[in-house]
Amino acid sequence: MKLHIQNNFTTELPADPSEINIPRQVERACFSYVTPKQPSKPTFIHASEEVAYLIGLSSKDIVSEEFLNVFSGKTVYPETKPYALPYAGHQFGNWAGQLGDGRAINLTEVVHNNQSYTLQLKGAGPTPYSRTADGFAVLRSSIREHLCAEAMHYLGVPTTRSLSLMLSGDEVLRDILYNGNPAYEKGAIVCRVAPSFIRFGSFELFYSRNDRVNLKLLTDFTIKHHFPDIKSESVTKYLDFFQEVSRTTLDMIVHWQRVGFVHGVMNTDNMSIHGVTIDYGPYGWLEDYNPNWTPNTTDRENKRYRFGNQPEIALWNLYKLANALYLLINDAKPLEEILNAFSVNYQKEYLNMMRNKLGLKVTKEEDAILIESLTELLQLIETDMTIFFRNLSNIQKTDTVEVAFDVIKEAFYNEKDLNASILDNWHVWLEHYKNRIIQESLTDAERKEQMNAVNPKYVLRNYIAQLCIDDADKGDYSLLNELFELLKKPYDEQPNSQKWFAKRPDWARDKVGCSMLSCSS
């Protein structure tokens, strides 16, 4: 197994002078050296061949003992020195001070095909940033991260990737419901892969300490290695950097809204400067279309991170990043212009995305009304978002309203809730929709093909992930392997997997892990 190592981050940025691995405040440093905790009996569960190829490894490498040892944290790869990052952040809108990689350890940077990646173990033990935690992760959360990171990639959503999933052989104590009843669970380790794991909170940390020197060092490094197209100098390059982060963040959020993904914990420390989804904790997928739903039990009361609020939270987080970068720019106006453009641009991109979901290629002013009335209709009774949009592509221009309604009614959880008023509203909307697609030049077959390319048939519903976790906890990984392959082709029909194109079963409505989740992992 040969990785092409580069150590730009640790070579060019200041290290924590202390290597004492105890929770503490770390000043004027961009990272701390830390060695993964030796797992007692690491066991290979699963790996993504595609991600292995991405970093220059082969399928033969995956099954090697060296792969198991390196990506479980048992051994350190030659000529590397693992490290953890400090960062700060706003959690649920409140300043939290220094946070950092509490259960994540960066193994190294690698380069392959002129692309640079950082390899990071999640769950490999404590770091100086672990605070009161132990630095480990459990099997259930590790399965959710491993599956979802790859599922998101194949959905076309910007994301970190997941190389591998290992058992540590150690048990980890967790209070899954935060109710004072902790229990031991299987420990696990995921290897995450991304261009870097630099976050909004990385810049907030130095800003909060008025450490302009290290803020500038980190920002210059980030632009040099991760935004090489930025050629401007002085203050302008920082504005260009912020503009690009705003653009990619917007793009990511539009994709989240497209597929019905809810991150669940959009703290500023969970926002990547690459505009990729990071930190798969209490995430979830909309079952019924409910903009007020959050998968996070900690957010149950205020619903700050609810599905419908994700664009606003992204903007709020960008404001915090702008505040940090202001220390380098010292001019609020150009930052405000970028921030003010975010909402306007988001609305434009959101409308385009929804037009694509509806199979509309010609832009018409009345489309906004058609889309708004649809999102209101979807909330009148429980309506499965994924099934609705997928089945909508089966409507034909010549269908009557009654036939069109039969095409989409499978998405309703309880058809008996369809009273005369709601039914009438649906008939009116479907009539407008039929008239609208008649104005398109696409044939029914062409429209169906284009709609099915943006409306997935298969997503990692929470109840499906929980079934996989239950089996894996008993040592059965067959469903994990099946789901991993299924989710690599989320837009394909896959007739043999039709059972996964189904509404959430009643048993999963309130089951732990199937509806809402805690941050406990």
C-alpha cells in the first residue's frame, strides 16, 4: 500500500508546542500533534473502492493488513505525524469558544492525479480538543456517517467522502437519549476524506482572540492550496475567498433542499470552507414534506436547524465568517454586498432547482406561484417528499386530472385524511401543472428522464439506516453492503430493490434512531 504523502498543513502552519494529550486551551497554533489511540482488536467492516481509487489505492490494498492497521489507528503510516485542528464556533446560535477536533485525528495529506486530500480518522481517541468527551465513536453513528457520505456523493450533493469503516474491538459508553441511562456500545472508526477539514470556526477562533497573525497565516494558506484560482493580492484576495465560500455554500444548500436532506446541527464549526457537507451527526431525510422538521433532539424546542431554515442558517453562518475575515479586510461594505447577494441568488437558484424537479425547462414568471402553491399543498397532509417527486414524472400531458392524481397519491401516508377541500386543491394544482407542461417542448418521455435525473428514487431514510445498524450490531453486515450498492445509483430504477422505495413504516414513526436522533455518538 503506497500513499503519496504531502504535509503542507503541518509544514507551513504553526504547531502547538505542547504534545501533552489532555483537554486544554491551545493558543497561537493551527494544529496539535496527536497519536491515535491503539484499538484493542480492529476489524474491517467495509470500504469504498471508489474513494480508495481517489487517493491512489487499489482494491488489493483495501484487503491488506496494512490498510486495516493504518485506517483503524493501530499504526501510523511512515513519514506522517497525525494531528488535530483547533477551531471555535457558534453552537445553536451561541458562542462556544474553543472547540476543535474532539474525536477526529488527521492522518496526513495525500496527493493523487494532481488532487490533494486530507485523510481523517473519526473515533480514534482523545485529543487536546476533546473537552469532557473520550474521543471515540460508536458503531451506529459510524455506519450512518459511512453510508450517508457516500450516498450524498452519488446524489450529486457536495460532501466529504468515507473511505472505510472499522470496529475498534473496544466498547464505548454512551447515553443515547441523554436521559441518565448510559450503556456500552461497540466502538468504531471511520476514515473521512476531503480536500481539507478547515471550517468557518477555524477562522472564528483566531478572530475571537484578536490573533491577526495566525488568522492571516491560515487564510493565506487556505487560498494558496485550496483556492489556487484566486490570483488577486492584498485585501481583494480575502474578499474573493469569501465570495467563493459563499457561492459553494449556497450551491450545497440548494442540493440539500433538492433531495430533502436535513443536516440537523449547522453550527459554524460544522461548516466546511469547501462548501461540502461535513459532520454527519443527527441528520435526517424528510419523510413527509415538513419544512419545520429537525432530526436533532437537542433542537426539538427551537427548531433552529429545521429543513426550511437551512438557507437562512447558512447565511447566518456566513455572517460569522465575514466577521472573522473583517480583521484582515477592515472594510465592512464589500463583505455586506456579498452577504446581501446571497438571499437574492439563493431564491433564483432555488426556483431553478424546483423547476428542474417539476420538469420545467422554459422559464415563466408564474412558475414561482406554481412552486409556492405546491409546497403549501404538500404540507396539508403527510406526503412523502421522495415518492411524490419521483412519481410526478409519470404524469402525461394527456392525462385527466383524476388520472394525474392517481399517479401521485401513493405518496400520501393516510389517504383517509384527504378531505374534499384538500382533494379539490390538488385537482386545481394538477390542472395548472398539466397546462404548464403542455407549454414545454419536451415529450413526456424526455421530461420523465430529466426529472428522474434530479429526483432520487432511493435515499438513506433513517429507518433504513436503523435496520442496517440493528443487523450490524449482531455482526451481520449484509444489509450494509446491499445499501451501499443501492445508494450508488439513487436515480436508477433498480427493480430488485423496489422494497426500499417505500414510505416510512408505522413502527419507525417514533422509534429511536428512525425519527429524531441525539448528537450522542
